[in-house]
Amino acid sequence: MTVPYHLAQAIKEQQLLGKLNELTAWHVENCEPYKEMLRKGSMPLEVRQIDEVPYLPVQLFKLMDLKSIPQEDIIKILKSSGTTGQQVSKIYLDKDTSIAQTKALVEVMKPILGNKRLPMIILDTKSVLKDRKSFSARGAGILGFSNFGRKHFYALNDDMSLDVEGLQAYLKEYEGQCILLFGFTFMIWQYIYKETRDKGIKLDFGDSILIHGGGWKKLKDEMVDAKTFNRLLKEQLSIQNVHNYYGMVEQVGSIFLECSEGHLHAPSYADVIIRNPITFETLKNGQQGLIQVVSELPKSYPGHSLLTEDLGTIHGIDDCSCGWKGKYFSVAGRIPKAELRGCSDTYQGGVQK
């Protein structure tokens, strides 16, 4: 795997296209529902441009079991987040896909974290990892990112209360060292920031790096954007270095990391395309639309090209002032549910007819 942000877009697309075409052929051969959907939609199996690669709406993984491996090869099932009663996505991983995702994540994080494992505070509860065979999105994220740390400490008790004494002791033990913090955006806001602010708890995370993602909708409901989030965490907890990321359980391992300039970047093994929410045509840079994500990683399930339910904008290619190459973009939030259901229903109906 190449260094994640040093390939110019044209070269990257050339390399990625061949791998995506191979994956389309693989999934057609090994996943009957996927083959049937492409046939019903008269979709091409081999294309000449990345934005022509057939895509599935992420909603489909909530409605169907989609896998391209025998049942006995499944080593892990990942599940998306969802409130009680909601359908969740189920993503089936075999050993090879799981290893590929772990390796990719390591490469993506190297420019920020380097090669050395840092003392690590996980801003969550340990109970989320109880079932080692079936993981929630939170559990999968914690498990993936915990590889970058050592001496892991979980900041929340099982009842979601803050372990203040444990945190203070940990921070004292590693005072003067760089500490890695990882958590989910809304949980950090709700159970770390608000808790310490409202109760007047003083914590100094010092020379720390925070990696976080997910749950922005709830923060936007409270009128909190990324800049406000970063500023308040710095004021309240002295966290200096904050990097948001965009990713989803349906394409786990494909992490789009925030650079020093506050832009999300597509690494060498993945890319983003923006589509018109009504016509699904590819939009130009600067235009907001639905985010499509493509990745060379998913082999155990047909998730290499997915149309998300998120709205985003590509701001430029190869010219971000941070120095990273490729596309850089921002995410505006989730599209209203009703607008995308029709697309999923079309695919689902195509299989059931």
C-alpha cells in the first residue's frame, strides 16, 4: 500500500479503477443478490472512470444480508449504530478483509501519529467490546484505533459516568508524554465535555492528540460546529491537537482523515464522488450533494462502491495547503431520510421480483 496522501489524483484514479473493476467482477461471481441487482439495473461490470463504478445505497445493508464469502469464512460481523428498534447494517468480514482494513488504517494514521504507540485514553466504556464476534460501529472503531495505543484506559464507567479519579491518576502517570485520545464526537461532547463543564471538574490532557468521528447531527442540533467543538475542548480540557474523521461501518477501514487545515482527505486506496440527490449525476467541485465512497478494501462483501446518506462538498484536488494530495472535502450532515428511500427500494425490489 502506498503512502496514503502523496499520490496525485490522476495517478491514484488510474490505480484505483483497476482494483474497483476487479472487485465488481469478484462480487458478481460470489454474491448472487449483488449480481442480480447489477443485472436488473443494466449496470456495466467494467468501467473506464471511477464515477461509473456501480454503487449500492448504504441502506441496503440494513435490508439484506450481503456477503461474498462462505458462511464458514466469517470471523467477524460489524453492526452499524442504531436506536432500539431500528434496523442496523450487518457487515461480514473474513480474515483477509479484516487484515487489509487494519493495515489501511495504520497507513492512514501514520502522518498524524507516526510509528510509535502512545499511551491511550479511550473516551468510552469498556463494555462496548463485550462480544468479540459481533461488533457495533463504536466497538469496531475502538478496536481498530486501539492498535495505535498502549496502556489503554477507558474514561467512562459502564453506567456512562466519568471515572474522574482514574483519569486524574492516568494523566499524572503520563504527565509530559504525548497521549492519544480516541472517541466518538457526540459521546465526547455529552459525557466528557459537558460533564466536566457542568460539575467544574478540572482535567488537563496536556500534550494530547484527539482522534474523533461520528454523531455530528446531535451536535449540530445544539448549534455546535467543528471549530466550536475544538475551541471548547481546548478551553475545558486543554486538548491541543484535534483531528476529526469521516467513516462508516459499511466501509470500515476507509477512513477520511482531517488534515491540519480542517479538510477531510481521501487516502490512496479510497475516494469520494459527489452526486446530485435527485438525478444522481456527478457534481462538480464546490457543489453540495450526496457522498459516494469507493474503496479497494471490501472483498468479503460488496461494499467497494457505496452511495451514502450524507451530504458533502469537494473543495479541491491536489492543492490543499496542508500538502496532502488527492481530493479534500467536507461533510454537511445527513440527507432527510425520505429522499433516499426510493433509491434503496428500487434495488431491494429488483432482487425480490
